[in-house]
Amino acid sequence: MNEKLLQYLWNYKVFTNFNFKDTNGNLIEIIDFGKWNRDSGPDFLMAKIKSTTSF
């Protein structure tokens, strides 16, 4: 998958489900998908995610 496709999917929330996991298999809750940044820097600004595991 290329970056442009992933940006599109994230921006328009085109997923079959929202069961995101980190690289350790912990569930991640998407609180806010953020705003697509088409300038240099991060792909999305003001995104908010939360891990379901406590440290």
C-alpha cells in the first residue's frame, strides 16, 4: 500500500472495521482522526489516539 492511498483511507475513514492495533497487538482507540495536512510535516494534524492498555 502506498502512502497516498493510506492517507485517503485515513482521511475518509474507509475501513471495514475500526479495530486498530499497535505493533504489540494492543487495541488502539481513535478519538479524533485529525485534519489532513497537505503541506510538509506530519500527514495529519491534531489526531488523537488512545491505547487501551495501561502502563
